Amino acid sequence: MSEVFAFAVGLANTNASGDVLDCLFPQPFLRPQGDVLAAARSFTAGTQTVTPEAVRDAGADLAPSALLESDKPLTVVRLDSDAEIASTAEAYLKLHLLSHRLTLPNTLNLDGIFAHLPNLAWTSAGPIEVDALGDALLEARLAGEHLEVMSIDKFPKMVNYVMPSGVRIADASRIRLGAYLGDGTTVMHEGFVNFNAGALGPNMVEGRISQGVTIGEGTDLGGSASTMGTLAGGGEIVITLGKHCLIGANAGTGIPLGDRCTIEAGLYITAGTVVTLVDENGEADRRVKARELAGGSDMLFIRNSQTGEVLCRSNRRAIELNEALHAHN
Amino acid sequence: MSEVFAFAVGLANTNASGDVLDCLFPQPFLRPQGDVLAAARSFTAGTQTVTPEAVRDAGADLAPSALLESDKPLTVVRLDSDAEIASTAEAYLKLHLLSHRLTLPNTLNLDGIFAHLPNLAWTSAGPIEVDALGDALLEARLAGEHLEVMSIDKFPKMVNYVMPSGVRIADASRIRLGAYLGDGTTVMHEGFVNFNAGALGPNMVEGRISQGVTIGEGTDLGGSASTMGTLAGGGEIVITLGKHCLIGANAGTGIPLGDRCTIEAGLYITAGTVVTLVDENGEADRRVKARELAGGSDMLFIRNSQTGEVLCRSNRRAIELNEALHAHN
Amino acid sequence: MSEVFAFAVGLANTNASGDVLDCLFPQPFLRPQGDVLAAARSFTAGTQTVTPEAVRDAGADLAPSALLESDKPLTVVRLDSDAEIASTAEAYLKLHLLSHRLTLPNTLNLDGIFAHLPNLAWTSAGPIEVDALGDALLEARLAGEHLEVMSIDKFPKMVNYVMPSGVRIADASRIRLGAYLGDGTTVMHEGFVNFNAGALGPNMVEGRISQGVTIGEGTDLGGSASTMGTLAGGGEIVITLGKHCLIGANAGTGIPLGDRCTIEAGLYITAGTVVTLVDENGEADRRVKARELAGGSDMLFIRNSQTGEVLCRSNRRAIELNEALHAHN
């Protein structure tokens, strides 16, 4: 029996013309096997609207019983390969796969996602088409009710769709659907995680994880720490931070880092920053552009506060400092 | 027939004493002409409460039909000149004029706005007077309901009143009513736009646009980028950024900039920063306080990472770098 | 009659098993005296559930009449000493004491608070247990309703429980219950105040006040300004800022400061920063680690923009600059 790349049964909000605005997939499957694969293959490939009965008849545990027992039309997506996104429901399925931790950031083909996600007003009454928002605001007020608008965006917030286990998110508006938050991760109020980006967990995130960026186990981002993205302003290097790194408050990085690296608070390392390497004895070794250090481990970046020189210490002392800093988490 | 400066028909929330808390003006007019002017002049100047019938009788297309056909008392504001704000409804009208893009920031007389905007609790049940919030929270809980408080502020969020076309706003709580967002502007989660401030569009805003600040076409603010305001901590210079500038992540400016300027990530230029000008050959030219560069174009600001010296390069190379950076948006 | 440390009558949300999820205490008492003390002592020590009648029978003005006249089970907490937290209701009472300004940050024993605060989904329908959120999201959608999730956290936002007088809070999601906001304080959109932290008032807060940190009268934090906390990344020094300080935008401090100190925009002072002290004549005096300056007053910290050297000016000129800066608030 041939493979199915992804499959899910969902419940969509639609506009008056029947266009899908968004879709909740409570139980998505990546590369389903066994009876789920067999059941998935009983549907046609692509996006379709079916009855709950049709899903029940397919057999297997394809969706929560509340969905199967409803009287709503259901949205079924079956993707036979990780091809370019072809519908709004497909875009939502891929974002769910990431937030359900079924696949890591940068592993899915997200081509076409911007084209297939409508820009919507996300309100206390659910998603509303942007053109209809003005009337909706007026009608609510005329009815003595209040309509609250949370955002105008193509991407909704993650936790209105997916609640990964073992995480804390102090301000849910800052985590887009499609973020990957590993177990044990806390995202504080100043933290941010874009779609197709993530904290593998456990992590303390008080800074910004841009699209495409991932941070490894035990790595922490201080308040307002910045990871340069590839969408706006950043270069073409995809930033990844390894394990047990610490990017200080108001600091930032434009290069990927390996394990056990630290950037001191307030220091921004861009790919073009000229960095003086300092050896174990504190002696200046050589100068390099930071991009040459991309991916390295056991590096401590500071700016000499007497000379303004950006230094990189790569030695046991740096590691010990890093361990000491983490001990206070 | 004499001029009318601004006119609008709105729907207000009031307290038990009839004081206006806020007001929605779905269709405001700046310097109305023709039949709208004639109809506007049938009302008295200032703020008044009228019946929908009275607005219908005035003729012209003064408000959406849903408002005209309601049975609610309507708030009519007619301003014959751009004088000091004299009522809460007038304050709301001026804020609407800005967010409806009928006028640019720094063009309206906003004197008196703080005095006429009541500090309110903005809740899931609409605006509530601050003194009444404690009881409202208790009553909701006793009724088994939940009352969510979004902010305690004089200014509400823009998109609960005005939805300008062609924009995305990832976190609506960060755009105050009275912000001007031009077509094609995206404000990401870390972006912020105060009242009487704006992005003329198209712009990518991931930083903060303080009161009075405007940024021009194609100018981007990186994550947490700061534009110094005049209300708190900043000087008396009103900051304006021209076209195609890029303020890097965690960077900031305390001086206005012309077109095609870049400040590298992490660098804050204040008016008093001493800057070394570097010529096309990379030779240091002279040193000036940044305030002397205010409004200049084609400037690239960086901090030499080996000497700590803040440099300003003003040459083709800077422009080309800038264009390359923008190419990734 | 022996002392009671704290007492309050509240209304809790509970799960199906009767476990307390959160608790609203509209009128908490710290060290009650007179008839309130007598009435408080008629309840047993610790946390208990009682009828409104039992609270009425205890005499004294123990709670708002809406609570006393309800038919809901009420939660009474009587703490005879400031011991380790022993229940969820006790944790909520201590957070209320702080936000009601009955006691300052760092004066309460908060041991056990993390263990006794359940991690909850804070939604438009009130708090929901994290494990139940997935089903709740699906059920709401099946019912044609919208469930909005604001955060997944142990701590709720302050203003859903306590509304201190004389404050403005531009984004309520950034002030945790347990924050202390003094009269006259404005927290702008980028501001943040953790539990057991505070602004004594009046203050303009556009930066982050970490757990344990307090700032004194007239002290302002610029946009994204950072105060290093002790929970994550910071050292063991508890940061306190005195009166009339100004931490510039995108700046930060890892040391406590006395009165009338300024850190220029974009400069982060950590405990280990080597600082050159400059005397009244602008002459370099000596170099010290910033931690040696902890708690000092009348200090102006800047980075020389030509040499990268971090300077501390401690003289009248600094004070005058500071006063000039504050004049624009």
C-alpha cells in the first residue's frame, strides 16, 4: 500500500461563499501507518468536505469522537507527498503538524503558504474577513455587544488550535500557529516564536525566534534577544542555536551557534562583525568575521567595555561562566 | 458656504450619567464638500446627540445605513476649525481622521486630548469606568461569566474602530487608535505604533513608532528598534524617517533621517552621539554630533567592532548594502 | 488577642474535582485589627470553603456585599503568619496583597508559589485546565462559538483581579497578578511587570521590571529597557532602582542603582562591566567593575562613541542632564 504523507480531519470556518477561512485539526497524522493509513486512503487526495458519517465509515481512530458525532461538514485533507501548498486547509494542516511536534521546523515544504492563507481579522467572534470587519464592529455596537479584534494577520495564534504538553506561554498572541514548542519550554511575555520556528525544549524564551530559527535543549533567550530572520533584513543564513546557549537580554545574533555559547547582554553579533579571538590565557589570537565562527561551540562573545573591541573567548572559562549563569534559571 | 473642518456621525458608549466613554465613527469626513458639507452645516457646531431620523433628514450619505436605521441616539460632531479638543467625542473624531488616513500625523491640533480622553478599562464587555471595574469583575464571576480586561488606558486599540485596507497587524493591542498605517504595511508582534504616529506604507514594522514619529515608503524597523519620542525621555526633535531606511533589530535613533539610511542591528544613535564620517575610500573625514546629521540621506551607521568608534558611511557602498538588505524582505 | 497575618474572603474557580484553579479576593486584609481581626479569628487558620451566611455571621465588613449576598461557596483564607504557601488560594491571597499595595515586593514569603499555582489556559471563558483545552477548543467550534486563549501560565494578569487606583496599563497581558503598581504609574505597551516586582509610582514604564525588582518614585524605564532578574540569566543581586533614574530605550542594568542615575539609550551595564569613573572636569579617575558602583546615586553611564569606553560621570552635570531629560515626560 502506497504512502500517505499527511492526513487529518478538521472543522473549518468558512465565509458566505464557502471559502475556508481557517481549520482546526485536532488529531493530525504524519505518515500514518496501519489502519489509519488504510482509512486515509479511502478518501481522495487533496482537500475535500465530507460528512461525519463518511469519516466514521472509513474506520480507524481518525478524529476525536466529538467531531465524528457532530452534524457539521468536516474538512478532510490527504497529502500524498510534501508538495507545494494548494489550499487553505492544506496550509493549516502543515502548521498543525509543526505545532503538534510531528515534524521539526525547516522540514516541510511551505511554498505557497502566504498565497493560501487569507488575511483575516481574528476577533472575539472568531475569524472575520477583513472587508467585513467594519460592518461587524458597527453591528456589534448597535446590538449593545462588544467585538474585540486581536489581530489582522494571515497566521492565527497557536494555542487557539494546538496545546502542546509541558509548556507555558505568558502571552499567547506572540506564538503563531506553526511554532514548535518542545516539552518544558516557557515563553515569557517578551518571547516570540514565529511559524516554522521553534524551541526544542526545555527552553526559557524571553526573546524572539524568527521564522526558520530553532534553538536547542537548554538554550535560553534573554528579554528582547533577537535571532536574525531570513524574511526581513536578515541574510540568507538560517540561524540555529545548539544546546545550552544563552543569548543575553537585548543581545542578538546573525550567525548560527553550536552548543554552550553565550552572547553577553546588549551585544549584537552580525555576520559581518569583526571578532577578536582570545585564547585560554586571555591573549588576542586573530581577527575574523563572525560568519567564519558560524556553528562553533563553546564561544563566549563580549564587548570589551574599555576598548569597544568585540571578543570571542573559546575556552573552559567561558563554559564555566555559562554553566554558572544557567544555574540561576 | 463656509467650510467645515471635520464632520462625523457616531455611536458612543456612555456611563450612567450620560458621559461619553468612547465613540465609533464609521465614516468620518475631513473638509466635506458638496451635499455632505450642506448636510453637515444643518447641525450645530460642536458635539451633540441626535436621533437617527435627524441624520436621515439632513440628506447626503453621512453614515452607514445600519447606523441611520437604528433606534439609538447618535453622536454628531461638527468641527468648523482645527481648534483645541473640547469633548471626548471630538478627541475620538480626530483619532479616527488619522487612522482613516484622512490626514497625516502632526497635522492636527491635538491640544486637550489627554484631558478629554477618560482613562478606561477596556474589557471583553466594552469600556468600563476604572472605578467600576472591581465590581464588574466580581459580578461577572458571581454570574459564572468571565470578564477579560485588555488594557487600562485613555487610548483604545485602533482596529476596534478602524480597519485600514491592505495592512497586517500581528498583535492589535500594540496599535493605538490615532495611528496612521499606510497601505501595504505589516506590523509584526514586536511592532508598535502610537497615536499621531505612522507608517506611510508599505513598511515592515517590528519596532516602535513613538508619538509624533512617521516613517516613509519602504522603510523598515527591525525587532525592538526604537524611535525616540518627544513625550518621555526624548528630546524636542520630532523624528521622521524618510524612504527606504532600515533600522536594525535592537537599534534606535534619536535623530530624524532622510532616505536610504541604515543603522546596524544593536546600535543606538542619539542626538549627542559623536560620529566619525567616513568617505568613499574608507578614510575618516571629520567628527560631528549626530544631531548635525539630522535629516541626511544615504547614511550607513555602524559601530566599528574593533575600536568601538561609531561611523557614518555616506557613499554608494552603503546604498548598495541597504538595497541588498531590503532584497530579503 | 493574637495577630492574624492576612485574611480574605474570595470566590474561586474550581475544576470538576473541586480543586481551586484561581481565586478572586476583592477585599484582602493584611494584619487586620479591631472587629475585622475578631471576625477573622472566628474562622480556622488556613484555607476553607464556607457559605456566604457564615461570613455574614462573622460580623465586620469582611467582603463586598455582592459576595456576602450570593449563593456561592466562598473561599476563606486566614494566615496566622507569613509561612510557606500551602494552597492555591493562599498563593492568590499573597499575590493580591502585593497588587492591592498592602505590602511591597520582596516582603512576603513566596516559597512554594510555583508548586501551588496550577499551569492553566486563561481563556475568554475563564481558566481551563491545560489537559482540557483541546476538547474545549473543539467543543466551542462545534457549537459555533469562539474560545480565545490569552495565555498558558501559572500567573494570571493582574487587572482581571485587582485594579489599583491612578494607573494606566496599555497592554494588560504584560502585568502579572502580584505586581505592585504605585499611584501615577503608566505602563506602556512595551512595559512589563512581573509578580513580586513593582513601580512605586509615579513612573513611566516602557521597559521590563523583572521578578524581585522595584523602581522608585519618578524613575522611568525607556522602551525595551531591561532590569536583570534573578530567575533567569541574572546574578544573585536583587535589582532596585531608586528615585528619578532614567534607563534609556534598549538599555539595561544588572546592578542596583540609587537616586538620579541615568543609563543612556542602548547601553547595558552588567555587574562585570568595567567602568571608567570620570570626575567633574571630565578627567578619567579610576576603573572599577560596575558591581562596585551598586546602589550609588548621581551616576550617568554612557559609552564613549569614539573609543567604546564605558564611562560613569558622577557630578552635577549628570544630574542636570537627567533633570532636563525628565522635563520632557
